[in-house]
Amino acid sequence: MLKILNYYKYLFVFSGVIMVAGIISLVSFGLKFGIDFKGGTITEVEYKNSPDIQKIREAVVGAGISSSQLQTTGEHGVLIKTGVLDSKTHEKLQSALKE
């Protein structure tokens, strides 16, 4: 039978070292918040045919949006995640996507 209780002091020290390393890592690198925590705009678009992601990416950049994430949904849909958009930029994005 293993006598693990004989090593409890070493296990406490090991757990403490892991916790301190995690706290140091958190302080030095920080947290990278996604759109769920920072806020932003999610636009879902459905097409009749299978969409070309590269053309959609070019349309998004053409609408003046520099940072975005594109994700396909199903066979004919695309989900576009961007930062906070005002109504003028959002309308520009929608018209660029219709083309």
C-alpha cells in the first residue's frame, strides 16, 4: 500500500509552487478578453450559395473594419465578429456584404 501521507509536506510545497507560478503568469501576461467580455458587434449573414470567405474578408476590410473574426455557420452562413460598430459603419458593412 502506498503511504502517500508520509509525503504530505512535499505535496503542499508542490501545490504552493504551482499556485505561485500561476499567479506570476497571470500578473505578467494578463488576461486576453474576447468579444464576450470587451463588447462588440456580431453580424450573422446567410447566403443562397456557399460563401467565399476570402471575398467576405475583403468586403469587411473594404467597409473600413480592420480587425474582425469570420466563422462559417452551417453550409451557407457566416458569423462576423468585430469591435463596437456605430450605425453608419454597420450599414456600410451590410451594403458591402450584399455585393
